[in-house]
Amino acid sequence: MLAYLLHIILNVGTEICAMPSTSASNKQPERAPRRTLMACEFCRGRKLKCDGNRPSCANCRRRQIACTYKPVNANK
Ligand SMILES: [Zn+2]
Ligand SMILES: [Zn+2]
């Protein structure tokens, strides 16, 4: 009987001691890889800073012109 109790106590003890320390992987939270901001045709041509908004970026919207983006089919 005593051995049984001792067994329980020991088991509990080890359980507490063996609490999983979740701080093993202390790496920084992964950020979504930021896509390279694509400049629209207009901004690219004028070398303007394109905010990459769709369907129309700020520059194009201000000028009320068609904002077009080249398809992202660049050869990888
Ligand atoms: Zn633009
Ligand atoms: Zn644009």
C-alpha cells in the first residue's frame, strides 16, 4: 500500500517536473514574406513611387488614368 502511494507521489512529482517547457523554440514570429511592391506601368514609366494599389494606384487615380500592371510572369 505504501509503495503504491509512493508510486503515485513519485509519478506526480515527475509529471510536474517534466512539464513541457514550450520556450524551446524561441524564434521570432514568422512574418509573411513581403511581396515586392509592383509599380504599375504608369509609375514605372515615370519612375514614380507606386503604392501598388489595385485596381488603381494613387497616382493613376489622381490622374484618372487606367492603371495597368504587367502580369507577374517574370521568368524565374
Ligand atoms: Zn502606380
Ligand atoms: Zn497606376
